Amino acid sequence: MLWHLWHDTRRRNPFMTHMFVVGDAQTFIRMIHMKQRDAFGYQWLIPFPGEFHFACHMIHAEYRLFWEALLRPIAAQLGKKKIKGEHTVAEFNRHEIFYLTVVQAAWEFMEGQFPEINTRPWDVVEECKEDVSLRTLCDFLLFGAAPYLTFRRLIRMPPSKERRVLLNKIIKLYAWRHRASHKTNYGPLCFHAMYVFESLSDELQDVWIQVYCVSIKGHAGRNVALDHLMEKVNKAAKQMLSGNATESRIAAIVPQINVVHRVETMYDDATSDYHFNPNDTGDGDLLPDVVQIKQYLRLMMTTRDTTQPDVSAFTLQEPPLAQRPWDVVANAQTDWAEYAANKCADFSWAAS
């Protein structure tokens, strides 16, 4: 199918030399394998990782790392029976909202205990390292939530070289967080994505930097990753077709969505009482959950036995080394260099 797409596009754009193709992990890895098998034949192909799906799996990795240590006890306390340690991309929204609710509550709780967490976070990490409960909260916030929130915020903003540099740093960080959480597809994907980007010419890197995210309706702060755009276009096409969504009908209606989005943007701009609020997600009021989680954290931390710092206030037991998120990640990080060196030896092609 890629060959047909390439030749069809080349007929209409005879001077085109390369094609960026965006996809989820499965699609991306297949393209990597195609280039490994036939580097010359697929020299024109530049695999582009879908960063919406990447964000979904970042959340999944954090759930795996902190499910037993923190997220499961809080979900049980709030009676969130639909929140699971193992969830699918289709359940992403629900699990991201719960995750971000816990992040807000935990951050406000830690601010109350350590006001310097906003200005000197590493001092707080050092102060909490001997207390398993406080260290759990520190690691959850500073090494998991902070990179994730940064990644999601950068994707929402207009593309730039500086933001792309930060995004790439987070992808490198998640190479071993995915490895630590046994996400066997996304660990290698981090390596492959960086290999492809770093081996591009400056001109092709500039293209990547300019197009990795887009605003569908032109609202600042509402950009989405390209694979998220594809998901939205697919959903809009199916809605416009009222359920009778064949491949040919979808292909025919997709160009019309470009017109629909432009009309919607013009309507928004022309409506005097329209005020775009990027913080208005359409979700219900999450403040009651934040308050309840903070109360739970405060209760657990004040009633615990401080003479036993190795006993978690959330699980009421001493977690084995294999269940301490910081130990799990550190072990994965230790063997990452050898893994990356072996992967480099496997490559016989450059991206361009």
C-alpha cells in the first residue's frame, strides 16, 4: 500500500524525494522493518512516530510502575471501579483524567509538606529518599508526571525547534521507563524514533520540526499530534456518514472535512459571545476528587508509623525491591546502554 501511495503522490509531485508516514507503534515498527529489509528500495520512506499514541502509552507505563504503590489504593478509596492497572488506548481518556486528578492532589499535598518542591525539587528528592511513602510521591510527581505533563503541553503548542528538542529528550527518557514497565514495543520505538530523527539531513529535520503537530481549527494551544489528527478525521468522517462508513465513502468525504473545519473556525470568530478557553475540556468538576485524594493522603501520612520508614503508608507493607518504581526504573536504565549499542549494530541504513 505504501508503494502505491508513494508512486501515486510522485506522479502528482514529480520533484518530491521523501515521504513522511505517520502511524501508531505497530505501523511505525513495520516501516522500520521494511527499511531494514530493503534500505535502498525504501530510501524515500521516513517513518514518523504517532505521538498521541505515544502519550497514551506513557500513561500506561506510569500505571504499571505506580499501580500497586499508589494508584490502586487511591482508586479503591474513591470507589473508581473502572480504573484499571491494565487498560487499552480506547480507555485512555478516563485513565488520563484519573491520573491527572491524582497528580494535582499529590502535588498540592507535597507543596504543603515541602514548599521548596517548586523551586528546589532535587532537595526534596534527597530529603525524602529514606522514606518509602514520601519517595513514592516524589517519584510519581517528578519522574513520571512532570515529563508526561511537559510532553502533552508541548504537543498542544505550535511546533518549534526548541519544543522539538524537549520532546525528543522526553522520548529518550521514556526509552527505559517503557523498558522498566515491560512495554516491549514502545521501548524500541523510542530508540528507532530518535535514530530516524538524528540521521535525517538538516533540511528533512526542519520538515519534521514544522509539522509534528497541528491545530485543526486554528485555535492556539489546541494543537494535536498528527496521528491524533488522523483519529479525529476518521471519527468525523464516520459521523458524517451516519454509520455507513465504507472505505470508498470515507475517502470521498474526508476532503469535505477541510471545508467544515474552516467554516466552524469562521463561525467561532464571528460569534461575539464566543470566548475560546483552552482549559475547558468539557469534563465534569474534578475538584471533589482532588479534595478527597488530598484528605486520603493526609490521613495516611499522619497516621502511619514513622518509626518504620520502609513501610508504605498506602499499602501498609514494605514493598519488595521488584515493586519499588525507582528501583525498577534504575535497573532498566542500567542495561539500556548495552541494549542501544546492540540495536545500533543492527542498523544498516540511515533515514535519508
